[in-house]
Amino acid sequence: MSLIGSPPVIGTGQYGSVDGVNRFLISLANPAVVNGHIVRVDAFLDHSGPSSGYLVTFVETSPGIFSSRDYVGVTFPTILAPGAVKTWLGLALIVSVGDFIGIGLPPGE
């Protein structure tokens, strides 16, 4: 099994817009090294975060410009103990060498 992204850590980041509507946070650590499917995602989530959103694979189309390759809608827990990790299993996100993983939030979230 290969990993994409970094192990889940508590950190901060800035959201950018890929499609002009939704907000996305892309982990630039450890891009994919194999082609295939992501079947599991682990993430730290703020317990006051949104209730739904997306797990997304991104390709960098030019320096600092990203496009989504694949995504899946997910539900975020409404209550999560500080420092807890949320795991999604049974996914089939398409990923190619060099892709990055991220999350997407709908408008207003």
C-alpha cells in the first residue's frame, strides 16, 4: 500500500477556490507515487467544522494551479473529541502519480 499526503496532523492552512464556488484545502505534502485508487483517508477535523463536503484528488496543471481529478462526497462528524482522527473507508478515489489529496467545503461552510 502506498500513501498520498502526510499522516494526519493538527495544522493550519489556507483555503483556495478551484471552481470559483467551493473552498478547497490541498495537502502539498507527499504527492502520489503510484497510479490507482485511494481506499482510505484519515484526517484531523475541527469539531466545529462543516457537516458535509468532499474528499478530492488534485492534479497541478501548472505551478500553483490545481484541477480536481476525482472526488467523493462525505459527511463530517458534528462532534469529534480534540485530537481525534476521522477515517473514511471503502473509497475509490482515482489518483495518478503526482496528485495531491485535499478536502472541499461547499459555500457557506
